[in-house]
Amino acid sequence: MTDKTFLLIDDEPHITSLVSFKLKQLGVNVITGVDGEQGFKLACQHLPDLIITDVQMPVLDGYEMSVKLRNTEQTREIPVIMLTARGHKLSPQELACTNIQYLVAKPFSARQLIDKARQAVHNTLQQFPPDEAEGKAA
């Protein structure tokens, strides 16, 4: 996953630190934020390949941020992985308002999250015609 940039948004420093460390080991550029408002601004500024966000955060929660991202032209197609409390679910109607690809329940393993990240980035590339997908991956 080298040459990819991920935006990681979580208000729990130990999660941000651990996930950032694991992603950087894979060659991923990682940008971090602590709440949905900051995450939205960083997403617009950096246009990451993937956003990983917690659902429960101050200022703007992860779901609200995901809706805002989906409704903004430049961030509309960025895939999102949402970290949730065990048992937290979103309805199909709620998911349709976002670009959330996967819900990952806490506690989670780094391997599980990395597998979902690979799938989310791969799925996004599949949405483009072959020439555009190749350009995006380069």
C-alpha cells in the first residue's frame, strides 16, 4: 500500500498511535485528526485515498463527518472505514448517505483493520474504468 495516504481520525491517542504505527510500517502516509470537524478539513486539504474514523468523537462525530464528506464534491468518492463500539450498527438508509465501506468494532486487531483498508482501497479502484484506475494507483 505504498504511495497511499490515509486519514485517521480518532479522539483516543492510543488508538491513533497504534494504527498510525502499523500503517506506516506498510509504507502508508498517515495524517491524523482528533475530531470530525478537523477530519473534514484535513480530508478536503489532502484528499486521502482512505479515511479511517471513529464514530464517537467530540465536535462532529464520525457519521456526521461521513455524510458531510459524501455531500462535498471533492471528497465524495473517498472510502471510509468507521470504527464503532461493539454492537453499534448503521441502517442501510444511514449508510446510503455516506461512503462508509466497512464498520469495524472495537476492540479490533491491527491485521483486521489493515485487511479492511486494503479491500476498501481496492474496491475504490474497481469503480473507475481500467485506464483511470491505473492512473489512480500510480
